[in-house]
Amino acid sequence: MSVSQKLVDNHRELFEKAAHHRLTEELCAGTLPDKTLFIYLAQDLMFFQSGMRLLTKTTSVAPESDSLITLAKKIGFFANDENSYFYDCLAELGPCLNPSQCEHSRKTMLPEVKAYIDLLEKFAKEETSYAKLITFVYCMELVYLEWPKHFPIAQNLHWKYQTWIDLHAGDHFESWCDFLKAEVDKCSYDEVSQTFELVLRNEHEFFEACYQQ
């Protein structure tokens, strides 16, 4: 059995809680309330910016030149397409909230989100192995790869939903996740299992926190 499959199988319950959350189900159905989507994206933008540091760190310690190039190219994609979506969508959704709530969501990290970002930045700053770093990235992306496949996608979705789904579906994203999976499969399961579990737990708590506001 591959390392990547063993990671999912041995953390199946937690994986399904993270990847099959009600927030992502309603996003795919186009029924996620604007307030919840705004909070989620405002928090995820803060997370995204720290996530770029983790990806940059992972890229810098990639042991093979092909991996280095693939990771570097992805940094460019994130800095353009995904970064633009955050700002466009938050501008679209902002009028749906009262100004004080909008400002609070943009500037104040939810405790669960802060805990996740603290974990991410710890991995990015410390002398962390490439195996743990690439597993961190893979687990984050695997959760997002899973939910558009698991939940039915409604027809004629508003772009605020559809664009986010498109960024995490299709050949471009599947190829990226296939690359990460192949990198993880080169790792020792015992070395990366705890990292995989930590990321899953924090992904689930992130969704929970945004939905409960």
C-alpha cells in the first residue's frame, strides 16, 4: 500500500470530517450564506498568505530539480489566480454584511484559524524535513480536491461559488495533487503520519469556526 493511501485509510474518520464538511457541501450547492462565505474567505486569505511562506520553504528544500521547478511554478499560480479571487469575491460580498462585521472578519483571526496559522508558520520557520513539509501541503490540497468530487455541483452557480470550485477541480488541480501524492509516496509513513493528522484536524476546525460565526 502506498504511503498516501495508508495516510487516508488510517485517518479515515478525520479525513471525511474535514473533506465532507457542511460548509463545503453548501458551497458546492450554491446555498452557503454570503455571510459565511465572506467569513471563510476573509479568514482563508490570512491563511493563504502564510501558506505561501510554507510553500516557499518547501520549494527551497526540494531534494530534486524537477520537484523544485514544479513547486516554483505553483507559487506563481497562487500569487496570481487564487490571490485575485479572494479580493474580487470579498469586494462582491462586502455589501452583504454590516461594515463593522465586515471589518472584524477581515482583520481578526478566529482562534481556530490562528491556531492553524501558528502551526503552519512553525513548520515554515523551523528546521522541518521536506517529507513533513510536502505532506503538510499535500494534506491541505487533498481536502480541497476531495470535496468537489464528493458533493454534487449545482448548475449555473454564481461565480463566487463556481470560481472557487474551479480553482480546486479539473486537470490543473488534479495534476498538482498527483505530483504532491507522488512526493509523499517517497516518504516514510512513520515520519509524516502525525503531520497528516494535524493538518486534517486543523482543516476541520477551520471550517467549523467559520460556519459557527
